[in-house]
Amino acid sequence: MKVISSIGPLRVHAGAPRAGGAWTALSILVAIASPLQAAPRYTLGEPAAPVPTPSGQSVLYLTREQFVRALSLPAEQVFLDDAPLGYLPQRSYLASDVTPGRHRLWGVIGCPDLTLDVQPGRGYLLRLREVIDSNDLVSARWLSDDPGSIDDLVRSIGIARASPTPRGLQALAKKVRRKGGKHGSPATAARSGATGGTAKPGVTGGTAITGIPPLPLVFDATWHLESLDQVQSESDFSGNVGKLGFDGAALRYSSPRETIEIPCDSVTQVRYGGTISSDLNPWIEVGHRTPSGPRTDCFADSRSSLALETYNRLFAALYERCLGRHGQGALPESPAPGPDSTAAANPPH
């Protein structure tokens, strides 16, 4: 297991006095303090299988896959309600059991809080999207994806599971106490792979990202492609702007070029399709059955300022309404334990 320390070693200034008993005493203090200072706040292990959960529990997966700068960015601190989930460095993921109900996800710098409505026995995957703006500032937002893809995702990209150490959890719990437990349930120390907070009906605010949004949904400026190719140019789809709507029964798209209708009961997959070329608008990929065989259609909001919000709202509606009711998103009954499952099953002391 690779251990990553979140702080550097204790250093003594080169000009410090070295004579007498005072220097000897200082040396002893440094020798004692250095192991404590160097204790890591999280460890990175190999990609693990989904976290085993008790009956009725759900699992929340959080990924951070990007390097948006040449130099690495600090690990983000992540909380659910008033429980620490852990640290999320670049090229890593977190996995935690979550009780059903309404929760608030918070802690990522520059990212709005999220309100999550969690259903029993379900998996949820949120991917952190980080973008450098024109002022060289990092903007972070969460993007929903198919939880069934987590195993392939961590292996294909090569991201490792981040697990907080006892020292790391103590530091996160201290931050919650400083904030006075204002994000939800009473502050409690959590562990990676453990229940992340207790659902609290009164938790409101933040950006809702799960649960079915009010229907119908209508998006007036949407692009369409039958398949995504990362080398496509914007000219391949920018002229095909149409209206996309979902009423719970079917997804309908109409533009001057074409009309498409995808019945909800024909949908077989909903997932993040990616972005195209230099455009950052996220595309949603919808797999469905047709009389002539399987087909994929992809959609994205052409308005950059609304593109991510449109994606998340459409993903939640399609996934919950078309797939969730058929049991997709449910957790495996007997997932294989990952390499750090022992630590997940035993809370740190």
C-alpha cells in the first residue's frame, strides 16, 4: 500500500542556536514530534471492489480523476452532513456506506454543497469535474454517473481508493466541531466504508443532484449526436440545436433536422458520455432498444453556463424513472471485499 503524507517534515531554521542545554532539549522535542507530524492523513491503495453494505444501506462513490494543472492540487476534505467521509486527492476515489434519506455533501473548495436524496440499497456515483477558468482559478462541480460503472472506471483510469487514517479522521472531526455541526446531524467521527452521517429531514439548501426533479423537463437549446467521438469538432453538431423534453414516459428531441422519441421502458443505459474536443459541455449517453436493434443517442446543452445543471437534472430523471424502478443502480448482493476491506470493517480508534 502506498502511503501519502499530507504534511511535510518538521524543519529547524538553519540559523537556530545549537549550543547548551536548550538545543539538546529542542532536539529531543523534535525527535519526539517528528513521527507525529509525519503521520499521514490518508493512504492510497489499489482499486477496490464495491463496499459491502448491510441490508437497506446505500453506497456513495466519489471520484477525482483529473490533473488540471502541471503541479498536483491538495487533497480535498469531504463531509456528509456532519460526518467526515475522508480526503480526496487527485487520481483517487472514496467509497462510503450511506443511510437512506436526505443528506448534504460538502467540503470541496469552490464547489457548492449538494443535497442528496438517497434510496435504500442503491449505489450513487459522483465524479468531481475541475475546470481552470480565465483567471487561473479552479472551479469544481459534481457530475452524476452510472454507479454500475465504478469498477470499470477505477480500473480503466487507474485511480486508487483513498482511506483516511485515524489521525486524518481526527483532523476532519475537529473541522466539523469548529463549524458547530451546522450541516446536518450531530458531529460524529466516520470512516471510509462506514455510514456517512445520519439522514436528517430538515437538511435543505445546496444543489439537488439526485432524486427525480419535477417533470416535465424541457431544454430549449440542446445538441444531439448518435455517437460520441472525442476528435469530433463542434461544427459536427453545433448546427443541430433543438428542444429536448422528458415527461416521465418518453424522451423527445426535435430540431430542424430530425425528430427522436425514446420511450422510457426501452432505455437500457444512462451514463456520462464525456466531452468533445475543447468544448467542456458534458454529454449524456442514452442506450435504448429499437425495432432494428440497440441504439445510442447523446445529448448536451449548448449553453455552457447551464450545461452541467442540465446534464445532472436529465441524468437524475432518466436514471431514476427509466432504470431505478427496474432495479438498476441496486448494489450487488455479495460484492467481493477490496484490499482495504479489513480497515473498512473495523473503525479506527
